[in-house]
Amino acid sequence: MNIEDYERDRAEKKLLEKLHEAEEAVKDGNGWLTMDELKARVGE
């Protein structure tokens, strides 16, 4: 396996982990923000 394939596989695994975390947060009800919360987090 060359370095490009290794890095692509690693990035894919990281993305899948983040998607799984997001799915779990939504199931728990912790994954949603109101528009005001979102604006506060991005500094608007």
C-alpha cells in the first residue's frame, strides 16, 4: 500500500467515525442547534 492509499484510507475512517458520532448525537437529541445557538457559535 502506498502512502496516498494509506492516507486516503485513514481519512475515510476518520470521516466515518465523525458521521457515527453525529448520528449518535442526533439520536440522543444533542445534535441539534437552534439558529440563535448556531449564530452564537460562529460569532454572528
